[in-house]
Amino acid sequence: MKLLHLSDLHLGKRVNEFSMLEDQQYILKQILNIIEEEQPDAVLMAGDIYDKSVPSAEAVQLFDEFLYRLSEGGRQVFVISGNHDSPERLAFGGRLMDRSGIHIAPVYHGHVDPFVLQDASGPVNLYLLPFVKPAQVRKYFPDQEIVSYTDAVRAALEEMGPDPDQRNVLVTHQFVTGASRSDSEEISVGGADNVDASVFDAFDYTALGHIHGPQNAGGERIRYCGTPLKYSFSEAGHQKSVTVAELGEKEKGGEKAALSLRTIPLKPLRDLREIRGTYLELTAKSYYEDMNREDYLHVTLTDEEDVPDAVGKLRIIYPNLMKLDYDNRRTRAGAAPVEGTDLEQKSPAELFAEFYERQNNGPMSEEQLAFAEGLIEKIWEDER
Ligand SMILES: [Mn+2]
């Protein structure tokens, strides 16, 4: 049984105020091509379909088109909501879409029936558990003590009661303890949203969403496939991909089904990268002529002096410059605290020279001093 595992599309997301819509449309097309090539038995989408609980019209159109393309050829598609989605809104029309092979998890209501898929090795029971918080699970199990996320997910999975003699797959959206995070995930206040990997022991494969870097979480049977695109600069070093999980036969008597995992790399329309150097280095033609200047960039300038309107000027070459900062003596030292100085005794030029030194961690040159003095004199003249 071949499963193609996706998650965290975050359709409609803006990264540093740049819309990702065109990039998302591009990557979804690429994913459709991969699916056409791979011909999986099922496509799994493990939550965070949208970036917002009330997604933009464009994001909804994009997902509608994606689902429609996926459904062609009678393909089986399984979708759950993540913490960014509204489970009610995502589930709209779900029972109608079931008939077209698009299966969207309903809002969690204390009971989950599996979808049963068949291949030459027999049935595979596929369970969908959308993102749930302890309070959403607790009300259905009044006799159990459900305090933590681990308690909640364990209770929901025990209720499913997967048959250990058959092959069982879970699609869910949670933060498994020990997974390594990125900046574009929603961090829960207090950080008590983690689930112990042991709760997934009964499943031959757990297709997870929530963490944006592709990784196994406590063994290869529990996996995050990651986002299809980089959604923060903390992900600049990621290779985004889709995961293909193939389940083989399962012997009766508790052993897990054979599993092989593969990733297929995704190539974005525009990469999200970090570059650094002086203004002169980064604006030299020899530097940028061989790169995709449309990439989303975090530029770190190493000039000691601030470059006036650097963002505006750099955007002529790099139109998708997202973030600019400096790494020089001033930024490395941090802003020095202002000490109580004998303000009255010092001239404006002396005070400015002190200010400059504090900002730049170095004194003004003769030329700069003369320029500042001239400027101060002129301003004072004009004031009188
Ligand atoms: Mn997410």
C-alpha cells in the first residue's frame, strides 16, 4: 500500500508580508505531477491546510482546484484539520465529497471509524484524528482523567481500538515530544502541547502534521513530512519534500507491517535564503548574475556604516528582499546604555561625537567630525 504524505500547506500564508499564493500554486502543481508519477493508493494531508481559520478567498480557490485535480481518476484523498484550520469550516460538504474519494475528517465527536483500503496484502485501516486539545476530548470521556495533550490523544486513539492483527494507519496533527521546531509553527504558550510518541504504538504508520521540518519522531513509523515550502528563515537550510510510505504485509501476532519510507524533493518557484556581505559585494553583478534574484531573501549587511535607504536600493536588484539587518561592531555590541553625562558642560558637537561612538563602537574620523560640526553650526544658525 503506497501512501503519499503531505501536511502544513498553509494556503494563503503571508511570510514577512509577502503573499505566498503564487509559490503555493506552483508547488501544488509540482505535487500533482509527483502524484501522477507515483500513483499512490492514497494521498494523506495531515492538517494546516490553510494558514488561517477564516482563509482568504484566493486560498479557498487554490485548495478547491487542488482537491478537484486530486480526485481525478478516482484517487483516495484523506484530509484532517490542523491547529491553524477551523475544523467546522474545513469539514463543510465532507460527507458529500466522500463519494468522490475526498475524505475530510469531521469535527472530533468522541468516535472515529476507520476507512478501509484494500491491496493485495489485505485491508489497511486508516484513522483520521484532526488536531484536538484536551478540553475537546475530555467532554466525551467523563470517566477518564484527561489533563495533558498526551492524555487526550491516548484516549482518542484507545477509543478507535485498532485491530493489532491488521494494518493500521493514523493521520493526525500534534507536536510529538522531541521533534525539532521552526519559527513558522504556532508555539503554544507554556509549551505544554506535546504528545508522547508512545501513544502511537498501535499504528504501522502515523502521518503527522504540525512540525515544519521533515523528520521522523521517535522511530520511522511516526513521521512529519514537513511543509511543501519554507515559511520562515529558520527553515532556510531545509530541503522540503513529500514523503512516500509503502506498507508491506503484516504477520499475525503483533509484529508491525513492513514499511519503507522515501522522500521526493520539492523545488520551489522562489527559494527562501539568507545572504550576507557588504553593500558593494552584494550589489556587484558578478555576485548576483547567476542566482535567482526573485528569491525571498534575508540580507545581512556587514558595512560598518548604515547604507541610506538600503532596502529600497537593494530591492532594485532583489525585488523580494524580505528582511535586512546589519552585522557590524555596532550591532554586535548591542545598544550601549546611556550614562549620566555632564550634558551642560559639553558642546553639541562633543555630545554628537559621543553618541556616534556609542552607536558605532568607534570614534568619528576627522572628516566626519568636521562635517558634523559644520552641520550643527548651520542648524543653529537657521534656528536663530
Ligand atoms: Mn503548521
